[in-house]
Amino acid sequence: MDMLVLVFQREGFEDILTAKTGAKAVETCMIHRPQVIVLDVMLPDLDGFEVCRRIRHITEAPILFLTAKSADLDKLMGFGIGGDDYITKPFNPLEVVARVKAHLRRHRAQTQGGTVEEGVYDYGRFKVFEHAARLEVEGLPVPCPAREFQLLVFLCKHPDRVFSRDQLYEQVWGEQSMGDDTTVMVHIRRLRERIEADPSNPRYLSTVRGLGYKLCTHPVEERPS
């Protein structure tokens, strides 16, 4: 870790904060609100996944996992609880720095300069105007019912994060789903019909198998489950 800090310093990073335990990491995030977080999964008290869960209640800053675990299940767990990137050991410190810089640019663009005005989310093919309750696709207005629009705005505010159906229901409908999977699925399908060129092969509103849905800032070809 000392070597990684040294590389960050050589790359021009200042105000680098470190924590040797998970509890200290959570406390540090509460006090200092860092712009980006590099989190080791193996910690002496809490594992990095539990630390990530707690940090996600404090900040939306990008979280990059460092771990020796390379299994797909571990990666999916990391992304599912709010992680933004996953770097397996051994790693090149310069690669970590490069990824941190990329996430910082993306996060700053989304939170500061990524929109023409506050509450405007531009994804290229479609554009969401939160305060005007308007959706445009390829420059043309597209009708969007209130609940679908609220769901879309929520996903726009949390790009590249995976949310389960239960989480989306609680956040958008304001109550527990009580096992109601159909409602969210139907609204996701209708949103795809509005914003995707090919709803059956979505590039923006994608399914993460076994975990939920996410809105991609860098759209990829991915078939829904």
C-alpha cells in the first residue's frame, strides 16, 4: 500500500488518506468525503465488501476494489453492493492510477460538468430533463408516464450502479416490494421501448444476470435475462 501511495503522489495526487482497518476507512469517509476510494477486500476487521456497503450510505464517490479474488461471483458481489471497479492482485500501480483518473473524470463530469444544467442527463441517444419532466430520444420528445420517468431519473442519478428489483421498488415506489417482481420488470421493459434502438437487445438499460439492472454510461451490447 505504501508503494501505491508513493505512485499516486508521483502522479500529482494530493491529500491522500489511508486507513488500515475497515472501521477506520468508514470513519475517514464520514469525516473527509473523499472523491475516490481504493478499497482492499482483505482487511483485519471488516471485509472490503462490508466496508463498501457502509460507505455507500455516506458517499457516491467511485469505489475501486483491490483483491486477490478473481472469481466472477466475487466480482458480481462487488459491483452489486456499489463498487465501480475491480482490480485483481498482483497489479501494476500505474494501472490503478490510470483507472482512478478515469473514474474521477467520469464522476466529475456526471456531478459537475456532465450536464448543460442541473437535472439534465445526456446519454447521447436520449436526454432526460428532470425538472421539466421531459424525455427526448434522438432530439424528439417522447411521452413517458410519471412512474417510468421517476425510475429513469433515479437510474440516471446513479449511473453504472446495479440495483435489484427490490431496491428499485423501494427507491421509486417508496415502499417494500413484498416479493412483487413484476412491477419493476414491466417498467424496465417499457423504458427500454422508449430509449433503446432495439429494446430486445438493450445497450443502455442493461440486465446484470442474477443481480438486477443498471444504466450504462458506456453502452454495450447485452441481452436481457
